[in-house]
Amino acid sequence: MVKPIELKFTILIEKNEEGSYTVTVPSLPGCITQGDTWDDAIANAREAIAGYIEALRALGKPIPLEVPVEVAADAILKQAEMSIEEFEELL
């Protein structure tokens, strides 16, 4: 039996002028989503990542590895499992 592995990808979350959040996954080109709240954005990012990986598998393509990214000073770079409350505690 093959042991399942857990993949983690860094996400880039940017707050939009109207208050919603845009999320990109630098290691997965074109993997972009959004959410009205921080938690919605993270949940949508998880779904987008899962769908992206599912599509790669269906096409028989390799899953990209995590790549380092440089971030603008006004952007927030966090792991998807961090909640807004946990992030605010860091500030």
C-alpha cells in the first residue's frame, strides 16, 4: 500500500481595495482564487490547490515542488493553515 503524502504550498494573500482577498499559489502557475474574508480566501485556496493537483494527475503531469518567492512589502505570505487570529497575534 502506498502511504499518502501531505503537500503544502505557500500562498500569497493580498487584500483588495474593496476589502476582499486575492490568493495566488506561486508554485502552481495560474492557481489564483479569492475570498470575501481571510478565512474564505484560505478555504478557497485549499480547494483551488486540490483542483489544480487533480487536473495535473488526470493529465499525467508531475506536481511542482515548492519554489521560493519574493514578496512586496504590502503583501502577506503565510501558510494556508494559519487563521486570521493566529496571524494577528504575530503583529
